[in-house]
Amino acid sequence: MNIEIIQKALLDCYSKDLCYPKVQDDWNDNNKCFGMCAITSLIINDYFGGEICKIHVDEISHYFNLVEDKIIDLTSSQFNHDIDYKDYQIIDRQKILTDDTRNRYNILKARLIKALLKQVDEKVYSCKSCNKLVDKFPNDATVYLGKDQTIIFVGEAPANNGWRKSHKLWCDINGKVLPSGVVLQKLFDIIDRNIFETTFLESVKCYPLERKNLKTCSSNCKNIMLEQLKILNPKLIITLGEFPTRNLLNFKFNKFADVVGNIYEVNGYKILPIYHPSPISPKSYKGNVPIFENLRDM
């Protein structure tokens, strides 16, 4: 993911209701960046870090980003002249997040995430890497976007009778919660969260016709998975089982049990491997309880 991809997606997400309220009546489709500088600078800060900066242009406040000493200003086109950036001041992002700005930022961020994930899904549906090893995922999206994106589940691969057919996470085609979902919700009760409100994606995007293909499919899907995680930018990734864990950890391990329950920091992510919640596994519930009790107390 790069600045150009974000900039293109943002242009499709801007609308009058996201414009700074005092100048909202002057917004139009010919100047989509107008009144969007504060919320845009917050999003760039989310993905690329650096500093949020403020200057005055034509006697109004204007926000941009400074990342590794490089100026990034995705809304400069709202002005019909060049901008002099020399007299800027660095601003704490919390000072920008007034109630109105926070609301507009949250709406824009949600739209942007959906737009970027849609671009990735187009790659999934056109991908032929696994060829005859899989059935394609028939849903509109390979990421289930829950209300909560601070914690993200990364599963192994779509189940044959799960959400790829039911279009409802953790449920079969009759709407009944799958056994894995029942176990996982019992664990999530420990931390007072709902699995149906938690964002979910798979290490493998399509349905492997045979389990022996999981390793090959996981390898082929790895970059797609990483791209989706970059877009979502979670605070904690919970990996369900061995394959997603091996895909995300940057070191090799012999026994899966050696890494279960530990939180690892990899490429800016916190990764928590747990035993797969399928009741087939003898540790699906009891083996995971201490992990979630520790998570609750953190």
C-alpha cells in the first residue's frame, strides 16, 4: 500500500457531508478535497506515522503530514496556488479530534477501508495461483468487517459449510452457529466481547478442496492477507491455529504449543496465537481459557 493508492481511494470517498462544516456549502464534485484536510491528515498519520502539521493558507487553517522529513499534502489541490510550508507547527492529533472532526474522520476511515479492501478482493477473484486446488470464495468480500477492528481474527481457511455459503460469519447455511463459533464466543465472553462484532479474515482466501493443499494455498495467499492487515491496521491479531500463525510470525517454530498464548510483535503488529476453536481439538476451549483470562487482565 502506498500514498498514491490511498489518495485515489480517498477521492472516491470524499463527499459534502465530510467537508468542514463552516465551508460545507462551498463543497462540490469539482473540488473534492475542499474542507477535507484535517480528517485526511489523521488518516495518513494512521497509516504512515510521522507528524500532523498546521499552517495558514488564505487566512484559514490547513493540515498536512510530515513523514520522514517529507511533506505529504493530499488536499493541497483545493487551493488554486502553490503553498508555502515553511511556517508550520506540529499538532497533537488529539487536539484535532473534536467531536465533529472525530465523527467525520470515523466515517471517512470506514469508507476508505471498504474501498481499499474491495481493491484487494478484486485481486483475489482474478487470482489463479491455486488453480484447481480450491473453490473460489463466492461472497462479495473476503473480510468480515465487524464493528470492532481493534482485534482481528485470522482464521485458517473458509470452511465448506460456513460463511462462504451462509454469508454470515460463524454460521452454517441454516443460520445456526457453528461449533467453532460457540467455543470462540465462550472464550470471548471472558473479555466481554462479541465474535459477531469482531473483524475476521482468513489466511487462505478460497476453499481448499483437500487439507493437504493448505500449506501451498497459505503461501500463495500470504501477500493478500498482509495487504488486508495493512489496511485494517489492528491493535491485536488473534491467529486461530497453526497455518495463519506460521504465515504471520517472522521466525520458525517446531511445536505450535510453544508459541500459543504468547504475544509477539512483528512488523508493527501484536500477534496472539491460540488453539483453533474447533471442538475437534481437545484444547479448543480449556487450552485457550488461560490465554483469554490473561488478555482480560491486560
